[in-house]
Amino acid sequence: MKKQPPETSHDKTSDMHTSIHIDSLESSDFQPNSKLQFTKEEKEIEFLEQKAEKYAKAMEQVCEKLPAKIVKKKQRTFDEEKGKATSKLTFEKEIVPIDEAKWNLPKKKSILKKITSKTTSITTSKIHSKIHQVEHENIAVEATHKAELMGESTYRGAKGVARSAYRFHKNRPYRQLANLKQKSIKNQMKLDYQKALRDNPKLKTNLLSRFFQKRAIKRQYAQELKLAKTSARATRTGIGIASRAFNMTTSIVRRNPIFLVKAGLLVLVVLVVISLFSMCASMFSGTTAFIGIASYTADYEDINAASILYTRLEAELRMYLNDIRINHPNFDEFRFSIAHMGHDPLMLMAFLTTKLHDFTFTEAESLILQIFAAQYSLELVGNMEIRTRTETWTDSMGNTFTIIVEYEWHILTTTLTARPFEEVLFEFMSNDQTQHYTILMYSLGARQFVGNPFDFNWLPFVTSHYGYRIHPIHRDKRFHHGIDIALPTGTPIRAGFDGTVITASYNNIDGYFVIIESSDGIRAKYAHCHNVFVSVGQTIVQGEVIATVGNTGASTGSHLHMEVFKNGRRLNPIFFVETRT
């Protein structure tokens, strides 16, 4: 039977390049060519454009409340027919600057009024001078004179405050316009940046390019924003209420020395009392203040949820990489360049506390997604090669011969790049925040309520963290309820607190394990032990050896699996178990 040469297949893509950059990750969907991110960008642009229109309308409404003036302007044009330049006079409506508004200008006085005011001032001064010469002879006259001086000073001060309040009220539209201009400019900067991301897809795949693009846009609007801020400051400095009130007060005090002495004595007494209180308070609050800086301030549940989210994102990325061959069956060859994946949960929690302080999981979620997108970049590149092979054929006469046949060979290259985790975190922090972060990394959050299970620092020996992971035996995504600390078999395990043994048993999953519970609702589980030295109901003292590290149950190597509970809630041991001795 004659063997026909196979037809060259053309049903596969001859050239395919798919690039996935993990930006704005919101779910476990790592599908290439997803339209989710594009839709989100378009929604962001639409939202910013709506805000721009809103600011424009608001500024237009505010401008209607401001005083305006007609300005003459000359516009020079060139008449090509006549061959000469001509000037055209136009009249345009402009807003009166704040320093030219009539209520902000000094009040003009006529010559007659100035002369009258000066004469009155001289006469009053002479009268007060005469009274000063004789008032010490009569206490009643002295008291009356001082009351009169205080009344005059108060009247002048109150008059100034009233004028400042009037200016403050009249200048309100200027303040509104200045604030709206600042918001409008900042909104336009964000809008230009989002449009740049939409129109230049390569920016999304390069954090450095995005950084310089944002800086270029900021420089473009820098001068305009500076002018808007200067205008806003001008409206605030024009208020003058506080300075007027201060001048009035100092005037009263200056003209009444007895009042000054009494006020000074009163202030001195108050300062002494305050200093005594502050000295006592510092004895107790100094430590508390330091603890506030050196400890995690979020609730247990929020710390837990934040740490779990990052492990879920990494586990889902690993699952996607594991399923590349299944999800892309039309390729003949798969090539992988996969960087090491992982993060330090202590670094993550120090960073979140530094940036968000007493955060909730909802507040931290978007920031965690940004960090993940900055750390990992995934790229899938498909291409096709024309290859040849030698085949043997038989003709109708029974003669055999060989021919060279061309065929398509489809290759999918998967590249995952991962940046150092702490390097990414530093890009999101200022210098002051970096210092706070360093303190938190030294204290490890200062939230440990379970003692060290060993007599050394066990952090370098953690092989599997709390949260989602790819199970070492079943090779699927599963939740890991504790931490695994890889140590030699027989290493002594110590109780983390005073309590009672509520379980000392064996099963096929945990092997030999011990659970201890304290009187205040803390519970710790020690699993995969080699030997157990305690029994149910036994009272345990912190630091007492209760078992040894082993490799029993569903285990792939000698290690301690440790879990922590507080008031029935399972927590991440990395944050709540002491590491130092």
C-alpha cells in the first residue's frame, strides 16, 4: 500500500507573542490577553474625565461670584493683501486679582479726614499724659483711667478683627477657586498618566518606564501647580484674623503692666504644674510610646488576612505555571525560565504597618496587589520553527526511497522574573517610613505571646510558611495552617507558655503531636514529633521540654509543624511566636 506524504499543517499559529505583566491583579485569573485590565484602565480614564468636567463647572460657578473688570487688549495681525501688520483693539473680561479687590485695599481717607484724625490723636495723647501725671495721687482716678485705656485698646482691636472677618468672608470665592485649581491640575496629571498607559502598552511592563513617565507629567504641570499653590497661600495670608487678635491682645497687655505681672505669675504656676505632670507621665508613657512605634497596630484578623492574601497570589501563580502544558496543548515544546518565588511575611507586615498604621484588610488589599505586581512579571512567548525530518516511502512498484519532509514545530517560552521583595518595598517608602520599617523589623512586631520552642533563633530554618502553598505531596494548592521549621530529628521542643496538655496523640497526618492550652485562651500545637514526653492533663511550665523534632505522619522530612490559636482563632505563628531566647 502506498504511503502518502503528510500535508503540512497550517491550523496552528505561525507566530505568537503573548506578554502577561502582573499589574492590578484582582483574582486568580492569570489568563493571557485578558480584557479585565484594559476595561479597568478605561473606567479609570472615564472617572478622571468626569472629575475634570466637575472641577471645570465648579470653577466656572465660583468665577461668577468674583469681581470682574474689562481689560483692553491689542492684537496684532498681518494683512497679506495689504502687506502690513495691523492692530486690533479688543475688550475682554478678567477676574480682579485678590490683592486688587476693593475690600483688601487700604481704606482711603480724604485730606480733611486725615487732618481731623491726626488732631484727635494728638489731643487724646495729651489728655492721657496729663492724667498720668496726677493719677497716682488718686486710686479711683488711676483705676478709671486704666479702664478707659483698656476700653480704647479693645475697641481698636475689635474694629480690626471685624474688618479682617469681613475680608475673610469676601475672599471665600478666591480660596475656593485656588483649591479647585490645585485639585483640577492634580486630576489632569493622573488623567494624562492613565492615557499614557493606555496608549503605550509597553509602559505597563516596565516599572522604571512608568516612573519616568509619571515624573515627566509632573514636570509638565509643576509650574502651573506652583502658581495655584501660591494663590492658595495668598488667600490664606489675607485673612489676618489671628494676627489681628494677637495684636489686640499684646496692645492691651502693653498698656496694662499690672495685668501683665498677674498673667505672668499665672502662666508660671501653670507651667510648673504641667511640668510635674509631664515628668510623672513620662515615667509611664515612654515605654508605651516606644512599643507603639515598634509593634504591629492592626488587629489579629487583619494581620492574618493580609499575610494570607500574598501567599494565595503566589500559590495561584505557581499553579498557573504548573498548568502551562495543559492550558496550551497546541505547542510541541515548552521552555521555562522561572525565577525563585517567595516573600518574607515579616517584611510585608512591617511595610503595611509603616504605610497604613492601624490598617484593616480592606485598606491593605490594594497595596498588597501593587506590591505583588511590582515584584513579579510573567511573559509567554510563542513561536514556530520549520524543521525537517527524513521519511521512507514505497512506490506502487514496491521500490523504497527516502525523502526530506518539512514540518512546523511550535514552541512556547515562559519567563517569570522576580525582583527582591525588600527592594520593591523600599520603592514605596519615604526615608522616614524606612526608619520606622527598620525598627519594626528589629522588634518583629512586638506582638509575640508564645515563647520560643527552641533555645536558638529558628527563623532561618522555616521551610514552609502559614497560608496557601503547593502541597509537597499532593502537588495542589492547599492551605497550610502553621509553619514548618526544618531541624534534625531529636532536637528538643520547649513549651511556649504555662498551661495544660489537652492532647498528646498520634494520627496519620500530624504523626505524634502535642497541644497545650493556657488559662487565657492561648493554644499551641506541636506536630510530626519523634518523641512525646508529656501526657493529657499534665501541667506544663514555659520552657519545659515536651517533645523532640521528628518525621512522623504525612511528612517529607524532619521538621516541627507549629500552629497557634488565640481565643479559638487560628493565627500565623510567624508573628506571634518568640524567635529570640
